[in-house]
Amino acid sequence: MTPDEIKKARKANKLKNAKQGIARELPQLGEITKDENLKKKVVDKFNFQNEKNESSDEEAEDNEASNNVIDVQIHEFNDPTANTTTFKKHFDWRNKIDIGPVYSQGACSGCWAYSTVQVIADSKAINTGTRPDLSPYHLLSCDTLDSGCHTGNMATAYAWIGVQRDGILRSRDFSTDITSAEECPLPSNLGSNGEVLPEAQAPKPKGIGIDGYCEIAPLEGKDTILALMRAVKQQPIAVGLNVKPLQLYGGGLVQVADCPPASTDSVTAINHAAVIVGWGMDEAAKKPYWLIKNSYGVDWGEDGYARIAMELTEGGAYGACGLYSEQNYPLTDGTSCAEGSDKRWSEIQGSEGDVYLMPDYVLVLPNGGGLLTPAKFTVFGHDVTNLLKYTSVFCFVSCIALILMEIAQCIHPEMENWGTTATSNSNTPSSGGERTPLDGKSTVEEAQKETLLAKNDDEKTKSHTLARGKKNTTYGTSENA
């Protein structure tokens, strides 16, 4: 089915209720999987029935069980002792800033790039009052940490932008379409001969930079929802979701029963990126929802937007369409992370120019290879990773020192007797025949030993003399006889 045919199908399926018709199977459009059996796998896993009139009694019971979701209400997150209401029933950034146009990614798996550009421009609009026209094609063409139209991720896109001197370029400074990597512009601080100019001599950066990004802990139930509401109140948030069941979405409230996670694994539960720009309350269903801005053009959903229920799955982790698996947003113009979010930023380290996400030293692998997270070791809940690291370094240095000592003794065998030679020399008699006293006690002991030896020598001399005299008398007596 061509993109034009899909648009016609969407228009023909404008629905009053998102539960009807959104589960129709479609081939891939952009980032969704080519696996035609994926939907069946998801349906079997979550007991979600597409054709209720064909369901057996057992399937009907399973379908009823799948509706056991955890309801969420906005008033749960308001402090009853506060003088003002923190979270009202409706909040919509479209009524506060220039939210920009609805992108249409077409057949390119570039949802990650469009979402990244959207939230950076939103942050600038909130903080400066002016919305920059940023180029998603710059990311799709030049971001070496992602895979262009072959998928990517907002976190790695932030990491790449964070180490670029020129940040992400405006549309006027880049091509109006995707280009080859060879056509990507060089950093603006390079001279005519390729040398890096001193910062004082380099021109002003061309694009828009960021000060890192914030990450909301995933899959922590209502804690994740609370942190997400705090962040959305500060600025629009990029999120991951399962878009497979929403290909023919024409409007209405999307709930867990309509759109479950793509799998029970947190990585594969989502396959698309979009942006939360607010929340509201569906009065008919009495359920709050997230207002999602997609990149499928204005013919999709409700003029390019969707309303996805805040509810949680029965396990209390995932939301409708796999929401709460990943959510992040960039920092610009000196802003800080909202409460419940953790800051991350990128740095280039090493001679190879590797990009790391700080403060956890997570290596960002190139070309969409993902993240290489260092191992962590805990004992009774305490992180002992650094202790083990320093201990291993100490042991390594000690082993090297012992090996060097052994090698030195093999080369110079006399080294082995240096210590004993020095000790024996200290107790050796001097050239005058006298012993060199070590201390007062040693001198007394030596004198006593010499007196005892002299006494023994005298007794031996007398003994020999007496023995010799007795022998002579015998001989004389014998002779006289």
C-alpha cells in the first residue's frame, strides 16, 4: 500500500471512538516493523481481540481480563495541602507557544529526528520567545551516532548534537532534503587548511546547541507519570510508543485495550517516537489523556495529534501504546531538569574521539549501535563499583612491582644476598682482631663468651698435661720392673 493509499484509508476511517478499526493490519510505513506476524504476536500476548464477533467464550474471558487496567486521575498528583492546584485538568502547549508545523516523515524511519528537532525548537521557543526553524535533515544526514532513515534514538541524537560545535543547523543552513554524509558541512571553526582556529578567531556557531538533556526513569508506575507531568509543564517531552496499532487512527481516546505495548520487553515494547505537548480530560470516558504530536502529517489522527489515556497496564508499569518506556527532553538557555528527572550530557573522550554520556560514562556506539553501559556491582544495595575498581588497580600495580623485582633478581643474582651481606658485615671482626660492638648489651655478652672460652681452654690444657704425666710414670714403672 502506497503512502497516498494509506492517507485515503485514514480519511475513510475517521473514527468517533479509537477502539473501532485501529487494529487493522498494515504494512510498514516508516519505522514500524516489516514483520507481518508482529501484530498476531502482540494480540496473543495481551489477549486483545480484533474481531469480537469471532471470539470464543474463552477468548472473551481473556479479553475481559485484559481490561483490568489501573486508572489514573490528575487530582491524585495534586497536593491537597497546597494553596494552588499544581496540575489542572487541561494543559496544552499549543495555546502557549508557536508549536510549529506537523511534520510528515513519509517512508523514512526518522521519527527520532523529527521528535528531537521538535522538542529542541519547543524549548527555545519557551525560553527565548522565538522558535527556530531547525532542520531534521541535518540529523538524518550527518548524525553519526544514529542510522538516518534506518531508525535512531532521541538520547543518542542529543549526545551527537552536544559534541558538535555548531549544534543542529537551521533549515536555511542545510539542504531541503537528506544528503550523503560527504555533503555534511564541516565545523565552522576550521580554517581554510583544515586547522582548528582558536575560539577567539573562530566565527560564531551556526546552529542551536543544547546543555544536555533530562531523562525520566521509565516503568515506575505513577511515579513515572508524576515526573512526566512535572516535565511536560516545563516543556514538551519526547517519548517512545508502539505505533503499530495506530496506523489507521482517525481520532478518539486510545486506551490500553486498543493499543498495548509491542512486547513485554522494555526495549522492543516501543517502535516509534513522538512528542507529548500536553494533557487533558476525556469527559465521556472520565479518563485523563496525553496529547501526542506525531510526525505522520495532518491527515493522521486528529489533525496530526492523538489522545492516549494516562492509564497503566495491570502490572502497573506500561501505559497505552507502551508509554512510559522512554521519555526525555533537551535543556537550553540555562534551564534545569524538572523534579523527578536526571540530567545527562555528552563528552568526547579518548584519542579515537569516542562520545560518552555523562555522568555514568556510557559509551555511545556509532551508527545506531546503541549504548555500552559499564557494569555496576552492588552489595546490600550499596554501589561498590568504584571500590572494586580502585582495589583492582592497586592489585594490578602491586603485581607489576613484584614481577619487576623478580626480573631484576634474575638479571642480577647478587641482589638476592644484598640484605644478608650487609647484616653479616656488621658483625665481622675488624682488621685489628677485635669485634665491633653493636651496643652495650652485645659487648657484655661477647666478653662473657670470651671468658668462658678462655676458661675452657685452660681446663683442656691442664687435662692434657695431667694425662701426659700419668703416661710417663707408667712407662718408668715398667722400666724399673
